[in-house]
Amino acid sequence: MRTSLLAYLHSDGPASAWLRRVRAGDRVKLAGPRRSIGQRPPNPPPQVVDLTAARVQRRPILGGLINEYSQAA
């Protein structure tokens, strides 16, 4: 099976170095999404805080442009 590969080089990382060495006609194996190679997301899942039951403090940052939130004690 023949497939075209379109890639953009960014920086000098390992993938960029590999792409510079690949030539037309080379046989390559590419891994798909994470599930195709049997990996799972890290455990445990993050703790979700019920905002209706918890007190949350808001602190403006950058003159109120963004806010930082934390759970009040």
C-alpha cells in the first residue's frame, strides 16, 4: 500500500531529524492514535471539585485580564 506523507519540520527534535532522512520509496511504519498501540491515559483521573459545594476564591491577574481560582480552606 502506498501513502503520501506531508510533514512540516519544526525545530531540531527527533521527529524532524527522522523526516530529513526519509526519502521517496522508503518503507516506514507509522503508529496511529494512542489506542492503536494499546496505551491508556494515566491513572487516576483528576479529582473534580463540585463547585456548588465548595468555596472558591478568585484572584485577578494581569489587571483582571485573567483570573486564578483556588479552593478556599
